[in-house]
Amino acid sequence: MHSDPGFLQIIWFVLVGVLWAGFFILEGFDFGVGILVKALARDQVEKRMAIHTIGPVWDGNEVWLIVAGGAMFAAFPLWYASAFSGFYLAFFLLLAALIVRGVSFEFWGKVDSERWRSVWEWAMAIGSGAAAFLFGVAWANLIHGVPMGAAHVVHLSLLGMLHPYALLGGVTTLVLFLAHGASFLSLRVDGDLRKRAGAVDRLATPLAALLTTGFLVWTLSAHGWAVQVLIPALLACGGLVAATALNRAERQAAGFGASALAIGMLTATFMTSLYPDVLPSTTRAAYSLTVANASSNHYALVVMSIVAVIFVPVVLAYQGWTYWVFRHRLGRDDYEGPLTPVAVIEHMTTGHGH
């Protein structure tokens, strides 16, 4: 019989969920923009516009992933160890996707060659899409449960992770983040690119609503229709329905807010579906890792709580300031002209105008 979790254990379980929600909301639109750059932008100026909507913030958004993983490691070391070792190959592929997309942002404009840029645009789209899909697969497997023995060693192959429920989870997050990215893009750019992004948003958001509803109905059917799970699930679906209506009314800011709410509530549904477990065992329920038996000792949780109270508001304030500084809408006038460092030097030395 597992003991009941203590107050600080519950607080840190909630905080881990909040960190994952922040990551999915912020990095979700990064993934969406990365997927859409090549498909939506018609010329080099529009591609620069799209990339620069997330250029100042994407690496800061990924900090949420590092902090979420770090919080899992520090507060629930057994959860971290079992999940990361059991999903090792899948997480390796996810890390590769994140590296490829990060490199693509930095390398895209380094050489004035259409072929060079095309390669990195494909890398951007594939890396962003693969990461969006794999995060959904990973979380669906956490909720579904994994074959795990008394020593909390997970015995799961990569193919074993790709069951129908997990695949639906991956497709759901892929389409949801794509719609979220289109919504963000329509907020941050002007001109024809904004119109195309809005059109994609109006198509992708209803599809995301259908997929999310199907995934959550499956989740609730498997785990019971408990109130603490049902409420965030309904809010997630309701947020996407609201986003669909707001997008059609061309209220982009409100639509983006509704999309962000839906992603946050989807993450809340993930966490409430798990609780009081953090990693359910499909081998035997007694082997499951719970909030109580997977956590660090009380002293460690107290120290971590003090550190979090001091530094989390600072990080939030800094990131909020960053978004405020880069809040203006981007247009063609912002990015017409020299396109690479080499071109800038040539432009300066030859004295040619725009």
C-alpha cells in the first residue's frame, strides 16, 4: 500500500505540471512557426519575417524544458531515472530533432545561397514537426503506463511506444502546435504572410479540436471520468472551440489566448490523469511510481521550494520583459535589404542602395 503524498510532494508535482504547461504553450508556437516557414513564406523576405518572430525567444522558451526536466530530477529522482532510461531511444530522437531545429535557425542566413537556405528550411520543418510529434507520444506513454518491475526498470522498445493511443497523442500535439504557431504568426507579421497564416489557423484549429477531443475521450474512458480530470479536459476542448470561433471573427489575440489556454489545460489533464502516480506500471499496480514513493526527502523539497520562491518570479519577469520588447508586428519594410553578413559587407563596401 502506497503512503499518501505530503504537502510539499503535491506542490512539486503541481509545479512540474506548470513548468511543462509553460514549455508547451511557449515552445508550442515555436514548433508551429518552424513547421510553417517553408510552406507559408513565398520569398526570402517573408521567410526572414517568419523566422524572426521567434528568433529572439525560441531558445529562452526551451529553458522551460530544461527547468521542467531539472525539477523532475530534483523533486522526483525515481520518476526521472525510470522514465528517461526507459524512453532512452525516443528521447535521443527528440533531442536530435531539437538540435536540428536549433541549428537551422542559426545557419539559415549564413550563406547567400538558395540551396543552402532550402536545406535549413527543411531541417527547421522536420525538426520542429518531429519534436512536436514525439512529445505527444512520450506523454501518452506516461499516461498509458509502461511495463515496469519492482526495481522500477522500464522494459519498453521504441516500437512498443508506438501503439495507437500514443500515435494519436503524437498527431494531436503536432496539429495543435501547428495551429498554435499559425495563430502566433498571424499576430506577429503583417501583409500577405499574415493572411496566409490566418487561413492556416482557421483550418488547423478545428482539426486540433477534433483530435484533442478524441484523445481526451480515450484518456477519460481508460482512466475513469473523475472530476479532477474531466474539468481540465473540458476546458482544453472548450478553449479550442473558442479559438476556432475567435479566429473566424479575426480576433487573433483572443484566439491565441484561447489556444494557449487549451494547451495549458491539456497539460493539466495529463497530470491529473497520472495522479497519484507519476509513472504507472502495466506489469503490476504495486510497481507503479507514485508522487509519494518517487520523491526526494523532505529537506531537499524544502530547500528547492525556497530557491523556487526566490528565482521563479525573476525568470518570469525577465521573459515577460523580453516578449514586451519584441512585441511589434513585423512587415516587409523591416527585412528588405542585405540578407546575410557577407551581403551586408558587400553592400557597405560597394555603397549600393536597397
